[in-house]
Amino acid sequence: MMTIDVREAYRRALDDFGALVHRITPEQWQNRTPCVDWDVRALVNHVVGENLWAPELLAGRTAADVGDAFDGDLLGDDPLKAFDTSAAAAVQAASDEGALTRVTHLSFGDVPGEEYVTEVFADALIHTWDLARAIGADERLDPELVEACAAWFAGAETGYRQAGVIGEQQPVPSDTDAQTRLLASWGRRG
């Protein structure tokens, strides 16, 4: 269960990710990230792709309806503009009347829009840490967003792990802070 409005959490997570995107220097686009096989450019491209999918899925379209429109390089010659434009569209789509109650058709089945927005919020939050780590920025995540994500992920972790979309749970001491525990549950080593 989310401890704050999921639309607000999603907007804030994308804002934090975007702030880091704007700090990427030309030589950092090739830096490795904690995400296996992704450099910084691939990570940002992934988030832009998710942002582009959000308006489509929240409008009730299916993956078949959209096809391969968001495959490949979505950043082009202006990655900052690509991110900013996609994030604004995603946040707007999540805020639209009825978006949270509308059926969203995902690859694994139909879910309410609220569940989908929660999933993309969590992904944006975790990838904010990934990007910060990759470019040597401050890795501290918004504590309120960490709390909200952890509350939701406690019920979703098993399904994510069984689907193979997150890494193995990392061991952490019992007195570890909330952010480190959350990252460990997503398979990240803090």
C-alpha cells in the first residue's frame, strides 16, 4: 500500500531522475550502470521508453496496438529533450481523469491503472539510484519515496523475482537503513 498519492510519487521520481539526466556529461553516457548490460545511455533510453508507453497503456491501448513504435534508440541527438518530453507526457497521462481506475493491458495481464503507475514509479525510483551510482552523483533517494516504494514492494517482490525482472535479494544487516534494504530487495548492492 502506498503511503503517498502514487501520481505524486511518480512525478517526484521522474523529477529526481530527470535532474540526474541533466547532469550527465558527454563522457558519462558510456559509463556502466548497476543494471547488467546497460550503460548510462541504455538506462536513460529504457526510462524514456517506459515514459512513452505510459500514455498509451493508460489510455487503454495494448502492446499489440502500439507495436514496435518504442523499440530502439529513443534518445536521438537530444537525450535531454527526449527525456523531458517523455516524462511530461507520462506524468500528464497518470494525472488524467480516470487513469488510475482504467484497465491497463500489460504483457502479463490486465491491471488497474493505479497498479501500473505504481510499477513505473518504483522502476523510476530504483533507476534514479542506478543513474546516480553510474555518474558519481549523490545516491540518496527521497526518503518518502523510498518508504512508499518499500510499502508497495513488500507485496510485489515475490512476483517480480519469479518473473526474473529483478536481481537476487542481497544480504544486508538487520540495522540497515530503509534505502539500502529497498535496493537490496531489488538486487542492488549499495
